[in-house]
Amino acid sequence: KARVVRRIENNYHTTSIKSAHLPAIASISRMIHARLLVRILFLVRSMMALPAMAVGKEVRFTGNTKIMYDKIIGNVPWFGRKSAQAKLDRAIDEVCVDGVVTDADMVVLAKKTTPRIFLQTSLDIIEEHKTS
């Protein structure tokens, strides 16, 4: 029985990480942590986006445009919603100078703010709720 235990212990020691590999493992670990830190900083920065709409400016949604707006924002993953909402609000400031958002404006806003791979989904939402 003593030989079996020693053999198992020897196999364990031969398969363990040698101290020569520890610096390489530590540098890989630091790289992973650095990439994670960059992603977290990017996420925090996107959540603290520029002010969305001008302070005191009123926006009026006509027809079902408010429903379209809410569904487009709701279609974004939770971690990007604030950033997407801020981007859409800034685009409303630029496109809808009079402060009235129409169905046609929503199409322009979706094309301006939505990434290309998600554009068709946003256009489908707008088409589903169009009043005219």
C-alpha cells in the first residue's frame, strides 16, 4: 500500500504546474484582467453618456411613435440601454427640430442610431406600429 500511495503522489507532482511556468501564467492572468478592466471602463463610460436632450426641451410623440421608441429601446440588451436611449434622444434633438416626432422621423432616427446588424429589427418594430 505504501508504494501505491507514493506512485500516486509522484504522478500528482509530475502533473502539477512547475514553478518555471508561473511567470507566464501570471502575465496571461494580468492580460485577462486588463481586458476585463477595459471592458468595464467602456461600459461605465457608455452608461455615463452625454446628456440626452437639451434641458427644458419638450418632445411630443404623435400616434404610436412613443410605443416604437419604447420597443426599440427595450430591444437593446440591458447593459446598453442607457447608451442607446441617450443616442436616440440626441438624434431626436437633431432630427426633430420642432419637437414633434412622427412615423417618418422614427424611420430616420432608427437608420441614424441603430447598428446595421440590428437595423432590420428596428424597422420591423416601426412597421408593426405605423399609424399611416
